[in-house]
Amino acid sequence: LTDFGIQKALTQLGITEINKGTSTGLESFSNGELIASYSPVDGSLIAKVQGSTKEDYETVVAKAQEAYKTWRLVPAPKRGEIVRQMGEELRKHKDTLGQLVSFEMGKSLQEGLGEVQEMIDVCDFAVGVSRQLYGLTMHSERPNHRMYEQYHPLGIVGIISAFNFPVAVWSWNSMLAWICGDVCIWKPSSKTPLCAIACQNIMKTVLERNNIPEGVCNLITGEECNELINNDKRIPLVSFTGSTRVGRHVGQTVAGRFGKTILELGGNNAIIVSEHADISMVLVGAVFGAVGTAGQRCTTTRRLIVHESVYDKTVEVLKSAYSQLKIGNPLDSNNHVGPLIDKNAVEQYLNSIEKAKAEGGKILVEGGVVEGEGYESGCYVKPCIIEAENHFEIVQHETFAPILYVMKYTNIEQAIEMQNDVPQGLSSSIFTNNMREMELFLSQQGSDCGIANVNIGTSGAEIGGAFGGEKETGGGRESGSDAWKAYMRRQTNTINYGTQLPLAQGIKFDL
Ligand code: UN1
């Protein structure tokens, strides 16, 4: 532990009462059951976290409601200034928070640091947006009338996040929600509660320094909280990241009370490798896309759709790259692939490989659990490649693990059809130097995904674009572009500054 400075990192992030029941940053409100956080890196118990009870939840919602009353009155650029300070604070804690992300979640230290960088970037972005919450003005059909629309804050935003991006996805939501004038209640994954506590501690210092109530930024833990949020009319917007199965339930429940949702659900992302592709570029994009974060990104490359003329060469290059991958402790920079989140994930990975074989898949790079010294947690698996067909049941399904399915195509139209022929619609990419293929892929007859890239892989999106996907991915958009609009309510205003009251559509109503 100390070799990798985790103990020190935890202390610096304000997490001190290890093994005694670490607070959620809301000490007095946490009375629930203990949630144990184990590191997939070495299987050790890092800490136990006090979960929230129904009473704790009520206390937190009341605090949030109270804080909203004042926060919504702070001018948006001033709210941006607070978010700017949050970004500065995150810069100071980048190393330690990056280490904790890596240790608690299992992604490589580089990716842990990258995740904190995404948080910093989204803070900077949100600061700019805080001065650009633009509405439109329009010309009224009536004389001496003015029309415009404006955006107001929504209230409390519930954020339910997943283990794979234990800090960044929360920040995409919260930083924008805050500049919009909303307050947030965060229910993180129970697999990564310490990352959430660290964030809460960092945010708390900024809020305290500026005399802003902590109720602007709230943290609750424990799986029972999900249903409380979903059914709570006091929470007009629920942003959920996770599986399609759970997301469907969240969407239906929240819609049942006319709440809004932002759903970021499963992906089944493909790279099309054209005969006009630069294979050395494909290599980096596809291998990082498939094995980065041990295949546990929503944007992970799960399918490679390769032109028949370059199929053998692509497979050969991939095989050789896979044989050089180093699997091991993600905090050691020599390793490329860290562990899966837990043994349950390992089980699902093994089952998926078996299913693919049973359906006729041919193993090109053998998978399996890695054993021996340094792999005691039982969570390390070998990234594998399987030759498969797109219609296989298992290929249609998202397995959160480093399994890459490869398949052949003959013409570009067929490749696009295969790419689209899955229930999910998050990310997609084509590697080609052919302008016609590229434009076709990006056109309305092309990729049906929320993200479509050319000559870069499916993962690693920048925060400046809107992030999200279509079909069973849920349709939500977060982070950049005009994603902020989902965190506000829209109002159309018509003002009559004349002395007559003409009705719209020329209706006469004489009294
Ligand atoms: C996710 O996997 O939930 O595009 C988010 C990417 C990252 C975000 C992934 N920027 O891979």
C-alpha cells in the first residue's frame, strides 16, 4: 500500500478513519449500514463507509432544498467563479485523487489522472458557459410586443453514477448543474464510495471558503438511495449512468412522476477498418479502445468490423500487440491493463467467452484469469479477441470486460449496416483515408450513434462535445456543447408594451 502512497493520498484527501467507518463528509447524517470498499488491485479492504438511511436521505434533501433557495439567486457568472475555484482545487489534488481512482477502481494511473483532468476541463468549460446561458429573442406577430425565451434553474439534480468513471461523470453533471443554479445530490457507485468522499471533501473546502451552504453539493451512499431518488418529486432531474437494464427502470419510474432524466447507458461500440485505413493508426485506436480501463468504459471498442482485404493483416498486427500487453498493478506505469472491478465482473467475462464459443466464435487471442504473485485479488483477466458474427446474441450484448469481437465485411454499406445493427448507439468510428467512405459514415445514412469518429477510436471523448448516445444508450447528453440546457427549465415570455390588447392569430374578442 505505502509503496504506491495510497495511505498518504487518502489522508491528503481527508479520508482518515480507515476501517472504523469512514464518514461520507456528512458525519452527523450517516447512520446506515457499512459499505466495504475493496481494491481490485490487491483485494485489500481500503475502508468501510457509512451508508445513508431513509432519515439521512430526508435530512440531505431538506438541506439541498434550503441551499437551492439562495444558490439560485447567485448570478450565474458568480456561480461560475465558484466552479473555477473548484477546478483550481482539483488541480492541487490531481495526483492524489488520480491515485485513489486507480486504486479503488483499478484503472491505470495514467487513466486515473486523465479522469481528474476531465474534471478540471469540465470546470473550465462550465466557467465559460456560466456567461453564456443564452436564450433567444423572436419577433412577435403583434405590434408593440416583444418575445423572448429564457432559462431558469430546475432545483435539485440527482446524480447516480457508475464505478467505471467514479469521479469524472459526476463532475460533468454537477459542474454544469451548479452554473445553471441547481443543487446536486450524488449517489455514487457502492463499489467506489471513497472517490466520492474525496470529491465531497475537496468541494467542501471551496464552499466553506465562500460561505456557501454545503447543501449545494450533497453526497449520499448505499443502494437503497436509488429508489428514493427515482420516486422523489422534489428531484426534477435524475442523471443516471449505468446499465441499460437499470436505466430502463430509472427512466420509467422518473417519467411516471413527470420528472426528467439524462440516461447514459450501455454501448456496443464498433470500429470499421476500411481497406483504405492506416493500419498503424488502427492499432493504437483499437487496442487502447478495447483494453483501456480493462474494457470497462461505456465507449470501449467491443467490435472491429474489418474489410476482407485487410482482415488477415489487421488480425496479425492485433495479435502481436496483444502478446505484448502487460497485465498487472495499474499503479505501476509499466502495465497496460489493470484488474476488473470485482470477481463478479470476472465471472461475467468468463461466461461471455463461453457463450461466444458456443455460438460459433473462434478464439484468436485466448482469454482467462491471470493467477500467481501480484494477482491475488483474482480480478485480473487477459484481454481476448474472438472472431464472431454480428448477429450472435453475445455480440449484441455489452459485456464490461476486455473482449474484442472481430468480423469481416465486403463493402462499406454492409459495414455501416453491421455497425448500426445492435440495440445500443453510443460511440462508433471508421478508419479510412477515403473521403467518400468517411462522409458516408458521417451522413444521415451512416452511423446511428451519438458519437461518430474518423481515424480515432471509439473511446476517449473530449469534454467539449455533448456526450451520449441513441437507442438503448438512453438518449441523454452530458458535458459539452449545449448539454447545459438539460439542467434548466425553459420559459417563453411575451411582453405587451402597447396600449391595446390584440390577441394572437388575429382572433377578435370584443367586449
Ligand atoms: C464512460 O465510460 O462512462 O469517452 C464515460 C470516454 C471518456 C468517458 C467515458 N471520456 O471514453
